[in-house]
Amino acid sequence: MAFLEIHNLRKSFGDVDVLKGINIAIEEGGFLVLVGPSGCGKSTLLNSIAGLETVSAGEIRIAGRPVNDLHPSERDIAMVFQSYALYPNMNVAENIAFGLEMRGVAKAERDAAVAKVADMLQIEPLLKRRPGQLSGGQRQRVAMGRALVRDPQVFLFDEPLSNLDAKLRVDMRTEIKKLHQALATTIVYVTHDQIEAMTLATQIAVLKDGILQQVGSPEEVYSNPANVFVADFMGSPTMNLMPASLHQANGATSVQIGAVSLPVSEPSEALRAHAGRDIVFGVRPEDVTDVSSADRSARFIETLECGIDVVEPTGADKFVVTRLGEKEVTARVRSSERIAPGDRVPLAFNMDKVHFFDPQTEMRIN
Amino acid sequence: MPMRLRNQIQDLLPRLVLSPSFVLILIFVYGFIVFTGYLSFTDSRMLPSFDLVGFTNYFKLFGLRHWSTALGNLAIFGILYIVICTVIGLGLAILLDQKIRGEGVLRPVFLYPMALSFIVTGTAWKWFLDPGIGLEHVMHLWGWESFEFRWIKDRDMAIYTIVIAAVWQSSGFVMAMFLAGLRGIDNEILKAAQIDGASAWRLYRRIVIPMLRPAFLSAFVVLAHLAIKAYDLVIALTNGGPGRATELPATFMYSYTFTRNQMGVGASSAVIMLIMIASIIIPYLYSELREKRT
Amino acid sequence: MSGAGNAVALRSGAIARAAIYAVLIVFAVYYLLPLFVMLVNSVKPLDEIRSGNMLALPEVFTFTPWVQAWSEAQIGVEPTGLSPYFVNSLVMVVPAVLISTFLGALNGYVLTKWQFRGHRIIFGLMLFSCFIPFQIVLIPMARILGLLGIAGTTWGLVMVHVVYGLGFTTLFFRNYYDAFPSELVRAATIDGAGFFRIFQRILLPSSGPIIVVTVIWQFTNVWNDFLFGASFADFDSQPMTVALNNLVSSSTGVKEYNVHFAGAILAALPTLIVYIVSGRYFVRGLMAGAVKG
């Protein structure tokens, strides 16, 4: 049985439905990341798990125990907030110990717990300071300390890294990952940053408009996006998506994008059923490369001569923008490739890793 | 205790905590407004009576010479008070905003009258404007024999002495409001305008002053409602005199209700005052609270 | 209000700057003049005021007017001076300020951190009560004070000032707590703190500035009130403002201007001291009272 279970959860504010029947389950020690654009309901979902919002319908269970009617402090959870929410009038040690104090834990026991957590997070020198005297990264650590000291069954993180600068964000991301590996506690983590989601999660849940779009491992969500939204949302630069049509002639299937036609190898039954109809064709930038970088293990590579409009070196790679039909397509090439705007170069399409979606339902065609 | 019950108590607690204040306001403000409104339709004289007489009191009120004096005075006082306070307040704020050395000394000097009771202000100005010992007397001693300033004893001019004292008391406050507005303007906008070649005069006329719109609105609302409520200052400065020449609605209501035993008329004048203030305040509060919504 | 002047000031020559200073100084004189008149004439003998120059410094310096104003002058029928009324005002102000500030803090807390359906309309109703012309409540209030048996007492005045101060104190705390991060309340909820514990342990310790602003505002308003004092006080509960007005406007006997001025300063002193000691907070209160929402 799953450790954290969410059954058909609904939440409305007035006549606005913010969550429209969410079902998620995660095993003990899992790291669930809720990701989606702002306003998708991910924070509401997290707050519902915390008990900070009452739910309109559905059930939440933690370790098999329904917690809907429990006060947040009785759910055995701890939460790290986006703004850290450190109590400004208390020093770091008092901040960390506050939850224990509210639970009536004795002073000596509290001090010991604080010392242990401070050691784990290496914040002993800060214990007597006020939050106002700390840097962003230090506040972040204290906020985590406050959650850790309680040794809860579930940790909830609400965009904990979004107030940090880019470099610190990457460092803290790694630390959170290490912490999770060391403690093996169940975590639910909200972010709008899909890279954070990919790097941290054992399970990713993509939300949009209060509806769960897809739940799965990072690999699943990335490689087999369930619909156009997930395909577009996960990955940076984003997946190239373009209108196309599917054709079948002489037993061979091909996809027509503007004037260009690419053969589709080993089409599935479902895909073949779409022959003669419009579809949405998708391919990630890393699957459109210069010929020498093409994935050697790929079984089907198609090469097309493409005109280059824009070249964007990133250091490690170069992204080049070309055109297929009317749509811009981004491709990833080696940084050593000498390509200038206006050039025509052959680009290799990894046809093993292309995606097809139904333009009406926007669902993936398998 | 069962969880649900405890949660329900927790849910009710905020409302319970708020309710004493809310009930007090409901009774002592809105209940009383209804009560006074009701009295304004009765034949109450020395004591409240509950016999309805329709709009008689209102007809009587608007037929009274004292009431028309009070309304006329309120118009003169209100307009001058608002306009002069705004002009002085804005002027001082702009001047103070020119990187003035000693701003820290000047600002509190401009503002301290706001901390005083109107009774104190009235006392000070009453004797300073008194022809026998005050300004006129001083000018005579300084050799300006023909100087005459006896407005406070003049039925036609006394209302203007109230304007003088009231402006003295409130203009510094208006200055502070405009200064806060000026300091809130984004410096980059001003820099951009300077780069565009706007002269100092144009900078203020075309950019700064239009951006002070919220401060103008707040100043107007605050001053207008203070003008309608003006009572203490009149009592201390002229006590409504000479004769009843400086009668204002607030003093009118008090004297008709409590000394002339015309409670019905007094109540109707209070209702008129409330309507005047409400017509200014309610749209203002409505727009202010609405903006917060987004 | 704080901070340096605008980076972009009028670019002006020496003459223009001299003119600016001249105007500012003229206005400073205008604002200080009445205070100066009160001060110098409060330490002059009466005949020096009558025959002499009101703007001149005293030739004969005397504290007698102050002593008279404080403890001897005829107020109403008794030659008590203003001192008992000063005490009346103090006894009225302290509880009125404390109670209304405390209730305002709780109201602000509920209206921002524990919002429920209808909280906006409740706040709107409370806010409007700040602006009503108090003439509209005088008649029923007189009756209610009588019914409660506190007519003419200091406690009656305390209640009146608490009720009509609630709108402002609630406004101050509401606006302050509105800017107080709600995540702190959520964090404390998860930590297991309840309604009162969060208020006491998390919000109240951070409320110093707004408490000062509110206390100063209420103190100034209640101390300076005249209308309620004149309407609802008996002779033995009259506040300072009413007594001062009685002193100054009594038509019997010689007009003792020096005593009037001394009395006026005595009445102004508490609020003036508060203003001098904590002007910054006073201004903040004025601003918060003016710029709503």
C-alpha cells in the first residue's frame, strides 16, 4: 500500500474549481514533485496535504491513516515555505525548537534535537542569530532545520528554492537530494521549475488547471509525455511541436510537415489508424542534431538538408534554429560545428524518439 | 476532545474574537444612526418622543435662518479651508523636496499644530486676533497707526478667522501627505523626463503633480470631512459668534438639540451632516477597498 | 516620509535657492508664532499684555499665571485650577487607549489572518465609523449612558472613546498585519500553535511600531477630544479641553490672558511631548489614517 494516498481530491473557492479530482499515490521514501505553471493548483494541493486548506471532496491518507479531519499539527508533516517563514522575533535555535515547544517537549530534549539538526545542516554558528541577520542560503537551511527537527512522516516543500540566486539554487538542490538519500523520508515538493522536478523526483506529477496531466518517473514523463501540454512543459529548450499530417502509401507510413516528408518506421497500430489525418508532430532539440552527433544506438535516423536562421552557442552545445513547414525547429549541434546563419546543413532526425499527438484531444498517440 | 469538535471551535474562534468590537460598532454607530434618523421624523423636543411627524423637521430646518447661515458658512469655510490647505501643503512639500538643509527641523515645525487640540489652537488665535491686545494692537505699537484687523469681531468676516486658524492647524498635515507622495514617485521617471529635456517647471506641472493624484484625493477627503465635522475650533475661537455669524452645522446641531430643546430639528441636521460626509467618504472607501482586492 | 530628498530637484541658481529658504522660513515663523505668543505671554503680568506688545519678550518674568492656571483659576464654580481636570483626562485616556488598541490589534489579526466570508464588509463598516459626524450619535449615546448608569462618569467617556476609536485602531493593525507574511502563520499552524498562541508568540512581538503608532494616535485623539467631553461629562469628570474652554470663555470677571495661555499650554503639553518624543510615529499614524485600504 502506498504511503501517501490522495483520492479524488477536489477543492473549490466559491464557484472556481481549483482541484478537479486528483489521484496520486506515492510509496514510502518517495520524492514526489508537483510541477506546473502558476495557478495550476499545485500549491493548493500541497496546502491540502498539509491541512492548511480544507478540501471540498476526496480523501488524503498518510501511512494508511485518513487525515482530512486532522489539524495540520496532528498530521505528522513538516513544511518548508517559499519565503522560509522564519519567525522574525526568535533566533535560529528558537525557530527550530518552536514546533517541539508547542508539542510540550521538555527543554533539554528540545536543545538536544536542535543541536543534532544544527550539526546535520552545519548551522551551529548561526543558532543565536535572528533570521534578519542571515543570508538567503542560511535562511533556507534554517527552514529545513525547522522541518527536520520534527522528524515527520512527510516533508512538504513549497517552492523552497525560488528565492535563491541561480548558483545557490543548484547547490541547495543537490543538498536536498543528498538529504533525501540520507533520511529516506517521503517528500512532496512543489516547483514550477521543470529542471528541479527532473533532478529531484522519483515521481513527477504534472498539473494544469487543477487536473493531473501525467504522473510518472522523470524518465517516463520526459520520454513519453502523455499530451501536448506535458511535452511542451517538460524540457528546456522545449520540444519542437508542429502541425503535420500522416500518410500511408504502399505499406509505408510518413509524416508530412509542410513540404517535407519524413518516413515513420514501425508505426504502432494506433498511429496507423491516424493515417490521412492531421496530427501534431513533436521532436526534442537533442533528437535533431548534426549528422556526426546522431545517436549511434538509434535504429532510424533521417537526414534533412535545412537552412539555418539563428545560431545560439551555449558553451557546451550550440542550438540552431531552422524551419520545418511554417514552424521554427530548434536543433542541438556540437559546439565545434561551424555553422552560420544562412548556411544550409544536413540535420539528423532521430525517428526513434519522435512524438505524435492527436490535434483534437492533444493526447499522445502510442 | 474529538478532532472535529476542536476544529470547529478553532474555526469559530476568530469570529468570536471579532464579535465584541463588531457588536459595539453595530449598536453604537449604526444602531445610533438609525435611532437619530428615526428621531428626525418625530416631534422630539427636550426629550426623545416617538410620535412620527413625517418630514416636518426637515422643512422646519431648511426654513431656519440659522441653518442657512450654517450651510453658507460651511461652504465658505470648506472651500477656502480645502483650497488654501492644499495650495500651502503642496507648495511647502515641493519646496521641502529640493534637498533642503534643515528639512529635519522644518518638517516637524510645519506639522506640530496637528498634535494640538482645537481648543488650544482656538485659544491662541482668539487672543492673537483680538484687536485690543493682538495683532492690531502690535501693529499700532510698531507705528502702523492706521492698521485695522478686527475680523474676529466682524459679523461678515469672523468666518474667515476660523479659516485662518484651521489652515494653520491642518496645512502642515497636508504638506506631509504630499511630501510622502513626492517621495514615492519613481526617480527613474523623473530622470527620463529630464533627459527628454523637460524644464523644472514643466517637470512638476506635467509629470510630478499629475502623479500626485492619489495624494490630492486623500487630502481632499480628509479635509472635507474635517470641515463638515468642524466644531471645537468654532467653539473655542468665536463660540459661533459674533451673534450666530460663525454658526456651522456642527454647532447648530448641538445648540438646537441641547440648549434650544428642538431635538427633532437637531436630529435632522445631524442626518444632513451624515449624508454630506457619507457622499464623500463612501465612494472613496469603496474605491480604496476595491483596489486592494486585485 | 523618511529618506533623502528627490534625486531630481529643481536645478536652480543661488538666488532661487535663497528664495526657497526664505519662503520656508516665513512659513516656519507662521507655524511657530501662536506657540511663541502663548509661551511669552504666559509668563507676563496681565497689565504688560494689556498695554504692551504681544510679540515682545516679557519685561517682568512671572510664573504666577502658570500656578494660577494649574491650581487656582476659577473653572465653573470652583477655584480649583486645571489640575483636577488634567487628572480627569489622564484617568480617561489611559484605559481608553489601552482597551481600544488591544481590541484593534485582535481585530486586525482576525481580519487579515483568519478571514471568513464577509470580512470585507465588516471592515468597511468599522472603517466608515471613523468618519461619521459624531453629532449623529450624541442623542442616543446620552440615553444609553444613562441606562447603563455611567452618565457623567469617566468610565462613560472611556467607553465612548473606545467605541469610536475602534475603527481607527482596527484600520492600523489591519493594514500592518496585511503586510505581515501569511506563511509565518501557516508555519506556526503546522508547528502546532493555535489562534491565540500565534498572535501572542508570532505577531505581537513584531508589532512594536504599529502599537506605538496606534497608542500615539489614540492618545492624541482622546486627549484632544472636546465634543464628547462637553456632551457627556459632569463637573467632576470633565476632561482638560472642556475645562480649558470654560476657563477661557467664562464671561465673568477680568480676562486673564496670561492664565489662559498658561492653561492652553498645559492642555497641549502631553500631546506636544508625545509629538516631540516620537514625531516619526505620529506622522505615520496620520498617514495611515489618511491613506486608507
